[in-house]
Amino acid sequence: MGQTDLEVLVDMGFERARAELAVKKSGGLQGALNWLEENQDKSLEELQASAASTAKADDDDEEDDGSGNIPEGAKSLVCTDCGKRFKNGDLAAFHASKTQHTDFSESTEEIAPLTEEEKKQRLEELRQKLAEKRERMALVDKEEQKRNEQIKRKATKETQDLKEELARKEQIKEAAKKRQEKLDDLEAKKRIKAKIEADKAERKRKEEEAKALREGRAPAAPAAAPVAAAPAAARPAASHSEARLRLQTAKGNVMKTLAADATLFELAQQLESENGVPVASFSMTFPKKTWQAGVDFGQTLKEAGLVPSAVLIVT
């Protein structure tokens, strides 16, 4: 037993629901192939909704004069606008809705059914069109996926760059905060020391006054020498408030002078801004020691033992 038109269409790869609509609309394999070709870009839901609407209209007009059928004596309908021939009025009406052609004429020439060879040829043509359509859709999907991947990679890189920039700013901020804390602590120690010295001087002055009164003589004038000696005593500390560094980089030797309480991170940032190369570590040969980025760069030059001078290898 030969296959039915519906089975042939299903074997070609069409959805059964779409094939059933095609056979119902056309009444034969030839018309079904034409209908499927003309409606290949429509979704199944859209076609089913259109079929339901048409069925309802047919129910409302079932007592009309049969305008969907070919008049008696005619074998087919011909579109005078494009020359296409149609087996029945439904196909002609569908053609009119698709092309806006409205001029049709009756013909006594009957549309011959497709031969087996013609059926095979039409089936092969339709298979080829379907394959080409799937290939086009695959290319479109591939391009869309490629664009989405590019957008995703760009967004990921921008996010990573932003995180790195925020982390760098946070490190600079933390280093500045630590430096300010050290300065504040140093100032507080200076104030305490100055107050202690002032208290000592005041006690000594009072003792001298009491001693002079006991001995019946006038108190001696305060000596100015200790006041003058204070800056001299501070000179050794001033000489160690800076660090003179000789830095051996890939581009040559660099001399830098920084405050003793500047951090290794600040030194690394200066070198990176000048050379464009991130600093991973500092090291010295004698005594042998290494400071790693992200681990030791929070130390000040003084804490690292690089005051008053040192030679560092930058890597």
C-alpha cells in the first residue's frame, strides 16, 4: 500500500500538525507542498489560529452560494496578475491574501496531478529549500552567539579592570592612612616628650628658686643653653627622616629619595607610573632579604630597614 500525502510530508521532516494543516487546506500533495512553501516562515501557532478563524467564517457562511468552490463548468482558476493556476477557490483566496492579487478568471483547463517524477522533483526542491533555510538559521544563531560571547568577554574584562582599579586605590588609601597614623603618633610622642621636658625644667627652676631663698640670694636667670641644645639633639633624627635608595631596574639604575615613613607600596607605584611595568618585589643582597607585593609592601622604608640608604633590586 502506498503512502498517503500526510505520511509523505511527515517523512520529509515536516511537523505532523503543520502537514495536516497543509493537506486539509490544499486537498492534495501538490497543493500541500505549495502551501508549506508559502507558509514556511509562519509559526505553527499562527497557522493554527488562522485555520480556526477560517473554520469559524466557513460555519457562518455555510448557507452562502459556495464562493470557495470553482463555478460549474470551470476546471480551475487563474490569477490574471501573475498567471498562477489554482485547483480550487480556497487556494485562490489564500493566494490573494498573500499577494494582494484580486483579479481571477475561470479556466476549463484542469490542473493535471503531479506525476511520480514531478512529485520526487518537488520533494527534492522542498528538501533543498528546507536545508538551506536551516543552514541560514544556523549561521544566524552562530553569529548571534559570537556577538553574545564578545559582549560577555568585554563586560568581564571591564569588571575585572574596575575591580583592579578599586583595589589599587584602596591600597593607596590604606597606605596613606597608615602613613598619617604614624605621623600623628610621632607628633603625639613629640608633644609628650616636650611636656615632660617642660615639667622637668619647671621643677628644676622651682628647686633653684627655693635653694636661692634658703641661701638668701636672688634666683639665677634661666639658662638659654638647653633651649639652644634641643635643635642640635634633634639633628641625628632629622638626618634619618629620609631614605636614599639606589634602585636596579630592568631599564637601568634609578636614584630616589623618599620620606622614611613612605611605604614600599608608594615606591612601587612611583616606579610603575614612570616605567609602565608593575613591581612584583624588592630585594637586597646584603643582608639578603626580599619584600613581596601584596605581602610586605605595607611596610614603611624605616620598618624595612632601608633608612638612611639602601640598594634594592626591582623585579
